[in-house]
Amino acid sequence: MYIADLENNIIHDMSFVRYECNINKIPPDKKKKIYNITTVKRMIDTDHKPQFNGCQYCMSEFHQFDFTGLYR
């Protein structure tokens, strides 16, 4: 199962949660349960609005880092 943080647009993998994810700090009304990986991949896709990102700690294979921000 996966949890989507609707406030920060981040998706967390509940089978691989880390302390750094701060799942307990997400308000209950800003959580959405996702039950399969195909829905997660669709939400992370660039055409989805709002665009979600994978958590850098528990879903690093789906985390997209914006390198252009480094050079501003």
C-alpha cells in the first residue's frame, strides 16, 4: 500500500517507511491510500495534474530531482 501526501504531492511506500519520511506529521485529511503500483506510476507521470513525486527515502526509484534549480 502507498500513501499520497496531498499537501506536498509526495507518495510514500508503506512497506518501506523510514524515519525521515515523517508519515505521522501528515494530517489525516491530507492522506490518500493507493493500493497498486500502476496508479502510483500514473500519478508520478509528467502529464498528471497535480504532478506527484516519489519520496526520496522510501521510493527513491520514483523520486525525480530537479537539477535545474542548482544553477539558478
